[in-house]
Amino acid sequence: MRTVGRVWHGDKAGFYDGAVSPAVESPASRCLELRLEGRRVLPSQWGLGSSDFAGFAGWGGVAQGTAWLHERLAEAPQAPALVLAVGECVARALPTAARVTIQGRAPLSGLLASGQVGGALGTHLAAHADFIGLRGRCELSGAVLRMRPDTGVELLERPRLAGASPRETARALFEEFASPAILCIGPAGERGVPFASLAAGVESPSFVGRGGLGASFAALGLKALVIEAHQDFQGVAGEAEELIRLLTRSPRLRARARGGTFELFGALSARGGLRAAEGDRALSCDEAQELFDQAREQRVEFKGCRGCPTPCGWVFDRPDGPRQGARFSASRALGTELGLACFEDSLELLSVCDELAIDAREAGAVLALIIDAREEGRLEGAALRGNLEELRSELFRLVHEESAPGRGGASRLASTLGLSASVASRTAQSVREDSNLAILLGQCVSGGGVDPMRSFPFLTELGGRDRIEAVTGLPIPAGGEDPLTTTAKGRLVVWCENVIAAIDASGFCAFSAVGLLSDGVLSLEELARRILPVRIREETGPGWNGWPLSERLMALGANLILLQRRIDDLLGGRGGPPPFARTLLEARGMLPEYRLVRGFDDEGDAPPRFGSMEVWSRERVRWLEVASSEAEREAPSPGAEDGPNGPRAPGSITLRSSGALAEILGRECFLRARLPLPLGQVVRALSDENSRATRWLFSGKEILPGFWRDGVRLREGSPVASGDVLEVVLAISGG
């Protein structure tokens, strides 16, 4: 287990001139506030003095850091403030637990932005504190905030770093301090681009940029943060080994390890969710497979969080530059949607985004809008679609020319051009239109901004209604499992938001947890037993007795989501649904249900106490009330009818796979049988023909992959006829 780190007395300070304040051993607090004033930094302890948030004591760095941020923004909503926090699992050295949660006011939207970065930053921060809150502003050129191994802290001036890329900055600081725990910005943050990103690490750094966290960091006057630490975290004997064994039992996590996040090329093309280079049609499954193959051929290295046996990151060789890390969501935004049909071209644009330190997804949305505007004659300039060199130039213009179209983000540019109705955005941050309505709703209500993992409601990819009920422990109406209907999507998004927020607060990897839950390797109760903060696991005070650990995990998440909403209220509120999805979002089962379960429509009802079981227990009661309608429970589920349709005769169907499944079944295979048959019997016949595929097709008696036909996901009872072509998808979206 961890040892308590050193902390500051509030009346001591470290100064730029090299006078470093003495530190003292103290178990009283691991919550540090660092106030930047001109050429000095003033450190102090921070405690949960506010009665509103006293319940968060002992809930871990993310919960306490969010409470600190609320307090600072309540005092001065526009003043620079940023919090970096780690969960308890990071200090326990659990496999996959190595991320830092970063939160602050988003320059792009004016609301809360939240993201995570990996690398050594998390373990080094955990040696000093559960969170550090940064506020104020320094006035040094190339300012570097250094946390020393003895817990001293100082501001250093490094003028040579001004204007440097993140990679250049990290290398220079690593040479000076020999610590890989480096967080820095690039030219975009320094020049005030509202979708600037932060980079963590030295080689193949991890980036976080949704909402413009890099610009938030720059508003503090900082170029970089360096954390030095002597402590080498060691996990509890046996705990890490057990988790590694469990993680490797998950077929979805094993598949992600083989295909990285790029397995999503196949997953999204199966439901028509990828745009072709021409821009006027969906990318075919064969075209998506070609892009995946190109990525796999260029991959030279796997990259994952500390101790993870199923790493999902890929690193690529570049012919004319250093190795480049990439993930699917960034590559998608800079690929075919800009008319680039070659993976190498999207990797080139991503390297430019990383050099400038701008959010690739927002930059891609801006470029896509400029492409359309030029083709429609709304903007002057050279044709951009598919023109790699012009697209590169446009990215540099976005950063270095204050008058460049799109410098304020896609939403503002769309408003200027009169194209707001056609742009997928929410609170000035680009989102993805999606046929899975839970994913669409999740993006549009997500606290802390739109993030591929934070806003992803994974329940709709589990398949049957029984499976979703088994995972959640709560009733789901008929049709709620169908990703193409509005039924019950509000409550499913609430549940997923709570779970992901709680997992993030613990420090454990959200995707690893989703894989364990989705594949039935662990129940929510078993997961909670392994990752919940000790204080919540052992809480016996009023309101907690009798609640199992799974419900306590939900309470942690529900409290954090509610607090994020309160921060947004401080910053001006969230507004209504985005125009492009307003009709769908206001439908029954979507946003109205989400608001109801969350309690946002209970005007006059006193808000529950933060840091209590009461927050989730109220949501749970409202969920059960919504689900209690017999008419709702018996409503017919839309989509294909169950059971075979017509007399059976010899025939064949084509099954097309991608990622790990393609390695077992082949990219395309044929199954001959007397058809039509229900999908469940088709999958069992496929398993009988290829026993190696069984563990990828079933978890016990439950079917694991999704089977899609013409962009529609089939149920276990859906009839499959001769001549049908089915896309087999094992991947979980997100990443």
C-alpha cells in the first residue's frame, strides 16, 4: 500500500529565485493547492471545509479535486484554475491504473472540461498528493513548475522553451531533470487557441485536448509541469496477478489488444458509421478493412498503461520524423472525412496536430467545415478535400494566424457561415452523429465535455435485454436493448455515466473495466470490491448501512456527475439540445427520461447532500418508477421479427469479420445450413464448425459479438435467410 507523501504548511512558499521552502511530514492532507503569483508559487494544504462537500473526504483525489475546483470557480468563474488528480488505484499500483484526471474551465465552451492522460505523470503525482490544484498566473517566459522529489516546489524560467513543440519541450526537460513525468503545451496553447491540447510524457506522448485543456493550462502562464519522485510504487502481493489474469480472460480486451482502437474501423463501418473520402456515402466494410490493414502494416509498437496485459495503443514509424502514437478517434477525424483515403495521410495530419498541440477531433471538425464551405462558395481558398499539403497548411494557419477561419472552433465558424444547423456540436464542442441513439445522447449530455470513452454508454453493445439487466441489476423495458430506438436510452446513459465517472475517480482504466463487465468476467459488485476507495468500501455511517459495494460505486459516480453539473451551472449553464439532434433528443426515452432519472425536473426539491449515498439512491428510485409501467415493459421491440420466416431449405450465408475475429474466422467465411434460422442457431452452428472461435463467440451461453445486416443489429431471435451478409463485430466503441 502507499505511504503518505510529504505536504506543505500553508504559511510556507517556494520562490523563483531558488529559495525552496522546507517540507514537513504530515498525514493530515494530500490535497495541495499551488497558487501562482508573478515569479513565485505559494503552496498550501487544502481541506474539505465546506459543509456541502465534507462527505467527499477520503473519496480519493478526483472527488476532492472536483470539489476544490467548484470552490475556486464559485469564487471567480473566469479566473484560471486547473486540477490534476489521481485515484486510489494508482497509488495501489493496480494494473492499468496510471492515469491523471485533469479538469478545468474549457475555453472552447466556457463549461467544465475533463480528460485523462497516461504515462508516468500519474504515479509520480501520487507520490506527492492525491490532487494538486493550480490557480493564479505566473509571469515568466517558458515557465516550468517543478515538484521536487523532496516535495519542494519551484517556478523556473526557461525562455528557450517558448514556442517549442511538446516533444521538444519534454525532451529538453527530461535531459535536465531525468523525470518522464512531464505535462506541457505547444504553440497552440501559448497562442490562445481554444482547442489546444496538453501532452504528457516524452516519447510518443499522451494527449488530452477536448474543450481546450491546453489553453486552460496556458492561462496559468505555464509552459510545463515536471514532477520528480523517489517512490517506486509496489502493489499488494497477489492483487496485481489476479487482475492480470482476469483482464486476459476478457475476449473484448484480448481483441482490443490485437487490433488496438483501430478495430473500430470494422465496428463502425458495419453500421454505416464511417464517411467515405468522397464525403457523400458511407465507407464500405472492405474500404474500412483496407484502412485497418494499412494501420497494422505501419504499426511498430504497442503502448499501454502500467501493468496492462492488453495494451490498446499503437505507435507508428514515420518515414521523415519520430515515431507517432495514434488512436482511432483522432485518425478518423483527420482521414476519410477530409477526403484522405490513405492512413499514412491521416497520420501525417495527426503529427501536425501533435506538433502544434491542438485537439485532433476539433481540428478535424474545423477542416471538414472549411472544405464544405469552400466547395459551396461560402469561403475563398484552394480546394481542400483530399489535398494533404493544403490541409497541413490550414492547420498551421489555425494556430499562427489569429484571423484564420475556424480558429475559434467548429461551432463558432459554423455560426459565422450560417451553417449551424448542419454542424454536429454541443456547447461549442464537436460531436459525432451516430445511429446508436444512446451514443448520441451520451455525447450531448456528457459532463466535462465530449470524450470517446467518458461519454460512451456501452450497455447497448451487450446485446440482449437480459444481459443488460444482469449487468445493471435494474429492469429494462422491451426495446431498450436496441441501439436504434429511443426506448430507455435516458436511464442507460445515466447508469453508464455513473459507472464511468466512478471508475475514473478510482484511477482504474475505464475501458478495461467495461471489458470485464461486458464479457461477464466480473460483476459490478466484484469490480467494486477491487477498485472502490477504502473509505467508501468501509463506510458504515447513516445512509450507508445495508448498501452493497456495487451501489456504493454507483453513488460515487452519481455524486461526481451531479457536482460536474453544478460546476457547469456556475459557468453559465448547459443550454438546450444541439439543433442537429433536437427532435431525437426530445423524444420519449431520451433526454426527458435522462432529466427525470437525474432529478433535474424536480424543481423545488432540496438537492441531496454531496458525498452521500442519497444521491444515487434517489436516482435509483426514479429509475425504478420509470421502469414500473406494465405498458412499457410489454411494448413490442422494433426491428426484425423473432423466429424463422418461411419454410427451410439448403442455403448459405456470408459472415464478414474484422480485427481479432478475422484472424480466427477469416475476413469472410460461409456457413451452409437449412435456412432461415434464428441468429442464435446460426452462431451456434458457426461455433460447431470452428471450435477455436467458441471463446470469441460466447460467454457461457450468451452471444458476445454483435451481428449486423444492412446497418441494423440483429437480435438472437432475428431470422437469417440464405444470401444474407452479416458483419460480425466484437469491439466496444470508445477510443
